Amino acid sequence: MKKLLFILALFPFLIFAQHNTDLSYYLPQDITYNTNIPTPESIIGHQVGQWHISHDKLVQYMNALAKSSDRITIKTIGKTFEDRPLLLLTITAPKNQIKIETIKKEHLDATNDVSNVNVDNMPIVVYQGFSIHGNEPSGTNAALLAAYYLAAAESNDVKDLLEHTVILLDPSMNPDGLQRFAYWANSNKNKNLTSDPNDREYNEDWPKGRTNHYWFDLNRDWLAVQLPESRARIEAFQEWLPNILTDHHEMGTNATFFFQPGVPERVHPLTSNKNQEITKGISNYHAKALDKIGSFYYTEESYDDFYYGKGSAYPDINGGIGILFEQASSRGHVQESSNGLLTFPFTIKNQFTTALSTLEAAKNMRVEILNYQHNFYENARSEAAKQKKNAIVFGDEKDFSKTYHLAEILKKQNITVHELNADFTAEGKHFKKGYSFIIPKNQKNIRVIDAMFEKRTVFQDSIFYDVSTWTYPLAFNVDYSEGAYMDKAGDEVTNLQLKDGEVSDISNYGYVMEWHDYYTPKALNAILNKELRAKVALKPFSLNGKTYDYGTILIPVQNQALESNELYDYLKEVAKNSHVEINAVFTGITQGIDLGSRYFKSLDKIKVALLVGSGVSSYDAGEIWHLFDQRYDITITKLDVNSVYGADLERYNSIIIPSMLSSALSESATKKIKTWVQNGGTVIGYENTIKWFNSKEFAKLDFKDKAKVPAHNITYEQESDFKKAQTISGAIFEAEIDRSNPINFGYKNNKIALFKSTTLFLEADSSSYNNPIKYTKTPLLSGYISKPNLEVLKSTVPFKVKSLGKGNVVSFTDNTNFRAFWFGTNKLLMNAVFFRDQL
């Protein structure tokens, strides 16, 4: 009865919140608003919070607002994969708009070598970003209100704010995900709202709206900048170097509201105490604003400022202050929670309130924060000057494309990069001019360089909200040395370009292509799709003074679908599009295996299916989809787990199963895949899927148990952290590789750096040739792993291949395609697909 009375008491509030929520529910009412500025409802056709804003309506409103207000300019800074515009509004006083380029220049000058900077009269720059996760929509819906308020409010306080602030408002950081979620929430909304969490409205279908088109978490791509949304955002960020960046998110329905600072012990050591002190100062404004409207919140209890690849930490290494907001999510329009009924408008109101409290803090703390940024870069330059002659060199003399893409990331982070002036050797590694780059340590962004290249194995805390390391040269599997000197540097790179692919000559005998370059799978796929014959070399050989490594591709001229001249013209096109070098050969006699040797194995056109759907990791699936579709132009079929039983699997010779719950596939679908493998197919599984392989008798895998650490002197309060400390949140480990095994074709070194985020450990086989990839006895390169689990990991293997009937079962304990920037291990999957019959 008490519960019923409570719900009845709330009912009038719900009616108001859902059906009569006009602007007075959200906006300060002690000021007037310019009636010439269109309200959101007048353009989008509904009150804010009544429906979930779709991206097309958001764009419509923001353009209308910019057209009607002299406080706002708007531009499209990029496009998503689905061709939706990425908008950025610049909001400031009209007199500032007139001289905005001058303001920008003066702001950037203050971060450069200007000793007499006076920030007293400079505007502060605040970047406000909303809903980088598409199904965390209260942020974007609050952006409607924030933009309207800043355009229409007529109070002296707002006018003063705009005179002293430049606001860069990013209303939807993930348009594709937002559109996907808005469709879901709106299409499942009842006229008579239900708060039952079991309702379909609150249970999105796979892959949900959190991610972008290829199912990437865009909030992990600020450093790697591999996705179009990130590239546009980082370009805008670097163009301005904002003083504050806010990142508006949502969390579980039963939570309240979180704002930074996070857990003090979980701040990256490169982030200064002053940064955290200012963050704490700003947080007082959020607390005051939320107290005023009666909203509960917490701070310094969870989340962290460790991984610089997410939005709330990225500014910290770029002289700014990053602030994370996390609002409990209604996940629809109104939902039951442990804190009572949570309405969508209420979540929007909290986000809008803290957007304004950020601006109030920025205005009042303006001089302090501007001085902080100026001092940040002044101190960074002082640190860099001490290393005037020092440099970092990186490269791969066999693979320029991979090297290029690392240099590309550095350039996008405003890091200066030089060519080499000559070949040289450092720390036993050879760096070839034209295939390597050198980074001066004496430059403005020295701290970003440190953050990207550091190897760290000692930590203040053993709990991480995200990965514990991200060392870029290890991720790219390039040779590098931090002990280089600038006397090896040539010209600064101002026009970074991939190499022009070429075919050395026309031949009536054959062509060979080494397998080292990153884009050779793209080239080989194009060749096989043209119905051309190609073979792979299982042993090295030398010809015309050049040594060709394991995995070299041979394209004969005879018995092809194209005549000799046509073949040459087509291979030139392939080489150009794939940036690879293809060499003509005129004889079959070599040093080593001859070109007619049985150690050249014929290759078939690849036909690949990727399992997707409920129970499959959308992140892992998206990374694989993106790799095939965007990087290699390889057509891949996304096969839903619910469609497997009725599908014609004979259309495929490889099926890739990302990390998957054991319950994702029915018994009938499981049996069908097993029969397909027995008949000659290759199934490739990652992470949890390999446990499914074992349990369903696809392959007998010998798992090694993770360490069992006794919980001595651990209190009830400490239990959660104790358990988290035994996980691997993301670390990098060294493995030895057998380069003669086809899974390792294309790698020139005998060791490789592998990313690991699971506690899956496979025992090595007693026969060494069955262990083509094996962790070393001292495997930890960078990141956190508990000492007991490190002992377990030593000398285990991350890869196994087992035969099943006529087919193969390929097992990877960990993701080889992590977040699209782990270029260094992408080829392992390509090798498993192209050379499946040779494994």
C-alpha cells in the first residue's frame, strides 16, 4: 500500500515531466529570452525530452539557431561513415565573432614560446562535447537547451560570460549511434508510458546505439584517431587547444550523477597535481548547481584520469582540463530505479545544469585556467629543451605502410616528424632512409610523445577503468629506439604520403610480391578476385640479388585469365591501389627453392563470413568488419548467429567468430558449423569463443588456470578492488615467433608485441613446431598484470591451430585487431584466412 501511495504521489510529476515539459522545466526563469531566437520545439516539433532527438532534427535545429543568432556560427567539420554531418558551433559574444580568428591566434600564441603573455583580457575556450556514446542521449538532448540558452538568454551574466568565453559546442559526437538509438527508443515508446525495465524500450537490440557505424567505441579513439568522427574532432581540438573539455555520458540506471575528479590514485603520472586541483575547483560549481535543483551526485569514487585515449583524459596531456560527466540513464523515457522513477527529462536537466555550471566555473576561474595552460606549455618546452639533441626513431625497412600510419597519427597530434638523412643502426636495429622517421624530443608536444611511447610496468594503483598501457611503436610492431640523435634527422615531414606502388617491369614468366607490407592482403585479394592464379612460398629464396622471405606471393604469367600485357596492366593497378612493390622475374632458377618448387602452394579466393549478433562482442566484431571492409577492401558477410542454421555455409571457406558467449549459438547451429569444418572449412575464434571450441569438442585445448590468489587480510570493503586487481585490463607482452609458420608470414623479426586483456592461458605443446607464437620467459613489456598471473603467463601460447576432419580450428586467446590501431598484429588474422590450408 505504501508503495502504491508513493507511485500515486509521483504520478503528477511524471505527467508533467513527460507531457508538459516546456522550457520552464529546464531553463533559469529569472531572466528573459530573445523571442527572435527559435525554441527547440518550434523547429523539431516536440518539447525537449518528449521524444529522443534524432540526428537529422538536431542538425535542422542547430542550423536554424545559427541562422537567427549573431552569437553563433556553425560549420560541418567532417562526416561519419554513414555520411551524417559532424557539427561544431562556435558560441561567443557578437564582438568576439567578428574577430574570432584573431582570438584563436592569440589563444594559440599563449601556448607557444611567448614569454610576455598577459591572459587578463583573453577569453577562455571551452569545448562541450555531448553523447559520444549514441545510447547515452541525455547529453545531446541537453545540447539543444544549452545552445538555445546561450543564443537567447538576455541577462547581463550571460552577456558577460559570452564576452569572456569562446564555447565550442559539439552537440552530437556520434551521429550514427545517436540515430540508431533514437529510432529504437522512439519506435518502442508507449503512449501510456511504462517504467517497467523489462519493456522492450529499455532493452536495445544488438549491437545497440553506443557505437558508431563499425561498432567502435569512439571514446577510446582520441589518441589513435582511426575513425572519421575522431579525426574531425581532434583537428578541431588541435586548432583551438581548448582550456576545458567536457564529455557528457550516461551510466547505469540505478546510479545518480558523477563528475570528476575521479579516484585520486588512478591519475596518470604525466598529469600534474595542478590539473587535478583545478578540476576539483571546477567540481565545486557542479555540486552547488546540482544541490540547487535537488539532484544527488558523487565524485572521486570511481572512474579515473589514466588512459589518454578517452575524452576526459585527452585534454590533460594537451594543457587543458578534461571533465567527465556520467548521468544515470533512463535508457528510454521513464524507468524504475533504486532511486525512484527516473525520467528522461530529469536526466537532460542534470546534463544541462552541469553544462552551465562548467561555463560559470570557466568564467570565474578564467585567469587561473588560462595561466595554467600557458605554464603547462612553458614547462613542457623547458623539459624539451633539455633534450635538444635527443630523438626517437622508428620504422620498418620492409613495411613502409605500417610506419606511415604511425607517423600519420603523430602528425594528427601536432607532433613534428622528420625524414632520416641516411640509413643508420641504433640498439642493434637498422633504420632505412625512406622507411623510417625521427621525432625530435625538443618540441612543444613532448608530453604527448612521452604518453604515446612510454613503457610503464609500475603503478600507484592496480585498478584501471580502461587499458593500463598503449605504447604505440609496440602496437605497430615497428623497430624503434629512444636513444637516437637529431644529427640523423633530415627534412621535416610536411606532406606525408604512402609510397606509390609499382611493378618493376613487364614479364612473360612471372611476378613476385613479398608479404611484408601492411597492404599486401589487399593486393592479394584483388589478384585472387580477378580469378588469377597465385602461390605462396613456404621457404625463402633469392633472385636477381634480392632475398624473398617466407610468404612471398608468386603470380605466374602462363595459364592465366589475362594475356601477358593485360596481366601487367592489371598488376600495375593493383600495386598502385595497394601501395606495394611487385617485381618481374624472368627465370625459375633461384638460390633456394625454385619457382616451380612444391614449396610454392596454390591459393584460393577467400570467402569469409563473420558471426555477429546477440551474444557476440560487437566491439570485436566491428574491428574485424572494419579491417576487412575499410583497410583491405575485402567483402565480408556478416552472418547473424540466429541465421546460421538456415544459411548455406558452403559459400564460405573461413568463418570468423569474435569473442562470444557460449549460449550465443544453438546446438543445431553448432553442429552445422562443426560439420562444415569437418568438410574442409576453417573456423577462427577469439577469446571466449575458444572456450566454446573446447566445450563443443571442436578442438582439445589445454588451458592453464589463472592464478588463485588467497584473500588474506582483505576486508569486505576491499573485495571488489581485490578481484579487479587479478584481471588484465589491457597490457602488452613479448612473444617469440617461428617465422617459417604461415601464421607469422610477413613478420621480419623473431619477436612480436601482443596485446592481452584476458586471463585465458594456453599450455604450450610438447612439440615446439606446434608453438609458432609463444610468450617469452620475461614477457611483460608494458602495462599491469598481477605477479601471480605473470608467472602463469610465462611460456604459454596465445595461438593454436587444430585439425578437425578436413578443416582447421584456429584459436586466438586475445584480440589481434584491438581498436583499429593495433596495426602490428592485423596480419595474423589475414594469414589465418589466406593461408588457412597451410597452417
